[in-house]
Amino acid sequence: MNKEQQYIYKEDNLTDSEPNKFNYNELKSEEMIINLGPQHPSTHGVLRLEVLSDGEIIKDVVPHIGYLHRCFEKHAERLPYNQVIPFVDRMDYVAAMNSEHAYAMGVERMMGITDQIPKRVEYIRVLVAEMNRIASHLIAVGTYGLDLGAFTPFFWIMRDREHILRLLEWVSGARMLYNYIWIGGLFYDLPVGFEQRCREFINYFTPKVGELETLLVNNKIFIDRTANVGVLPLNLAINSGITGPMLRGSGLRFDLRRVDGYSVYPELEFEIPIGEGKMGTVGDCWDRTWVRVREIYESLRIMRQCLDKLEGEHKRTRDFDPQSVVPKKIRPKAQELYVRAENPKGELGFYFIADGKSDIPFRCKARACSFVNLSVLPELSRGVLIADLIAILGSIDIVLGEVDR
Amino acid sequence: MSDHKERIKELISRVVGEPVSEIPNSTPAGYVVPKETLFRVCSELRTHPDTYFDMLSNISGVDRGPEAGTLEVVYHLYSIPFHFSLSIKVVLSREQAAVESLVPVWKSANWLEREVYDMFGIQFKNHPDLRRILMPADWNGFPLLKDYQQDETYRGVKIEY
């Protein structure tokens, strides 16, 4: 082998690249440090938790993140605006459509072409984004059950999610990382016959959510594991910047789709479910899961309305071009803009700085909802049992691709 | 809405002690405040009944490049009761990049400030736990600086782009 040797043994290589925050030598006699992850199924990816415990009781948790850091912001400073979209997909990889929607919306606002986007394009965007929201919530609820020892719901949600992924694959050509929503338009119009198939899916899927509810969410064992566990008070949630189903689970009716009213959401009817403390206290793990399940119903409702519009007012026509507004050259005027949108996991924000002279962003910062939501974990889990830590972590619903970017 | 904006501007100017300048072409509108007054401005914005910015959405660092010689930290605030967004910017010199931490005002500042420190090397004074967050603890340099040069190897392993 004439290959260059890549790795040489050195004493130095054995030191920690991510040292513990707590020092072994300074612990009290009853305390110990338990390392959870990074390779552990209940951490939903590569998350390492350094747990300082006293027997079964947790004294402190220190999350160590960054194992999946792929330099999104550095890449974005090197690429034209439209070529950043595939990187945006890979942030929250179970809800790529929603992230694309937020990103495209931000660049369109900078270009000042928001009003010119055809209504049909906007309805298709909302339709696919809501489908992806359902897929993301299914993953959240199903894997949460898996964390708590309920094995069957996971297979059920994977079966139903597969239908969504197949439909989205038909639309965009990819199962998870779509690059479908473009700045100013879409990659393609919906395929012929999609609306019909989508309605079939809705009719098939609506009773299945009820089954999932009966099997998992209203299950006695599940309630025992999640009710009154990990209670997040509303004032702490707001102060910690928590958004999405977690904030709504704590009892605040706050949804950016309604509050900001972006895209065509003001024209659609939907409810915003909030945690009511039905099984325990407002803001516990059960409430957060319940809010997600209710949101699946609301997303289905939005999908139905979108399909009505796409088959009625904004019907497919022979000369419809989804790329009619796509700019030939994306060079926004010099400005700063913060755009935010409601992702399945919370508020996804993009902060752009354009210098007005080039086609690449001067700065593109992503405010990831999972990142901010995860930061409340130490506050939630002080004084609980180790088994409850897993329950709390699962209920936050993080995707490590987005935490680390 | 513009009344509300004017009131916020007056409030910030009163705390700072001199009129503040607006960030040009910024959405949402925002103001540049001197770094010494940042903490007082932000606690006032959070607690004052006319503004009540109860949520800190985002903190981003910005490097204007070695020629300009400045780093910036941009805070995006949001008020749920008033449905109003605001950005606050501080300008720092590259040599002495340090600013007061906002963790006592908003808890969400904790990780967001750590990320800014990790990427730009900006120090946050009185931060409870200022460690690197995304990069390894023994990583050399701050990657999002415009003049960042990465090492050829990390622990004897080649870093390839």
C-alpha cells in the first residue's frame, strides 16, 4: 500500500475533545457521573448527555452537542442563494419542506417578489409543508413511544409515514431531502392525478390517527409515564425562547402560522390546540404529545382545504408555469432581514445580510428551533429520575441535524 | 404601529442617554446601541410595560471583515403581547470583542451566546457557562470569522474541505 498514512498514534489523541463539565475529583461521595450517548437510541441521534446523579435522582444534566455539525452557516457564505436550499433540507431532515418554505420566503422578501408568487404555487407549498408536518409529528410521537417501551406504535407510524414519503417522492423525486420549493416558485407543478391520490391518503389516514391516539396517547401506561413529568411552566418557556408544540403544550395559543399569517395561511381555517393538563399538569410531557397529535388533525384539515383550492379556484392549467417568477439572478439590495416560520418543532428563523453587490449571502444565520428547545433540558430534568429524563428528552422532539446544523 | 416604534426609540434613547441610530434597511426595524448600555437597554425593554419584549428569539454574530475591523452582535427580540419584533445591534472592535451577557434577562441567551462565542470568539462577560458548543473544545480558531484559516490537521487527522 502506497497510501499516505492518515492517522498516527500519539498520546495526545487519547484526551477528550469534549471534556466533562464536572470534575470526577470534586464530586461528593454519593454523586456520580453517568454518560448517556452519543450512540444511544433514546437520544434520537448523536447527543451526549453528561448526567450528574445521586443514585437514581438527577442533580444536573449537561448536553454536549456538535457531533453532527456540518458548517451550514460557513457553507451558506460561499454559495449563491438558490444553492443553499439543499443545505437547508439537511438541517431538519424529517421536515425539509417546512425549512425550504421558510428559507424561500426569506429570500423572496429580500427580493420584494412576495406579492408576485402565483396563488397556486403558494397553495402547493402549504400542502406539501403540511404533509411534511404530519410526517414529522408522526416520527415525534412514534419514537417517543419507542423511548417509553411501546414498540407497536412505531411500526404503525412508519407504515403511515411511508405513504407521505411516497407522495412527496412523486412530487419532487426525493424521499426526504426534496429541494422542491425554489426561490420564487417550485421545481415542478404537482404530477397529474396527485390531488386524487392525496385525498385517498387523507381518507385512509384520518381514522389511523384515532387508532394511534387510542393505542398510545390514551394508554394507561403511557399516561403514567408522561403525566406530571417534565412540567414546563409558561413563564420559563417564554423566557427560554421555547416555541412550537412545546410552548403550546405549556398553554399559550401561539402559532406563527396564525400570528404572522405568512403565505396563504390567513385564508385557511384551522384551530391551534394547546395543552390543557387533561391528564396532569399543564405543560407536562403528555400535553406536548397530545398537542402534536391534535396538530396532525389540523394539518389534515389544512390539506383538505388546499386540495379544494387546487382543484377549484387555482386549477391546473396547461400554461401554468411554477417557475414563472423564479428570478434569473438573485441579487437582493443591501439589507438585513430576519424571517421566521412555524416548523413542526418550533420557530425556524433565518437572519440574512445581503451586501447588494453579490449573489451570495454575506451572512446567513439559522435560528434552529430544536437547538433552543433543547437548551431547556437541564432546567426540566433537575430532581427527576433517570427514566424520566428519557421521557422529557423524547417529549422535546429534537432532530440533531438541526441542533448542530 | 409606528407610534409604538417611536415610543421604543424614545425609551432606548432615554436609557442610553443620547439619540440612537437606526439600523439601515433592516427588517424588523432595529437600533444600534453602545455596548456599555446593552444590558440596561435590554432589561428595560423586557420589563417596561410599554414594550415588554418577553422573548429573545435569536442572537447572531456578524463579522464585517478585517478591513472594516468590526464585529457585530445582533439580537432579535419579540414581544408576544404587542406582537412586535425588534432588533438590537452592538458594534465591537475585533481586538476587544466583549459584551455583557444577557442570561440574567433571558434564559435563551445562554446557548445562543455560547454559539456566538464558539463561531466568532466574542466574549460574553458574566456568562454562567461560556464554553464552546458546536466545535470541539480543543479546536483552534473561530470558524465564522471572514479571515479564518483552518489548520491542516486536527489531532493528526487531515482536515479536508
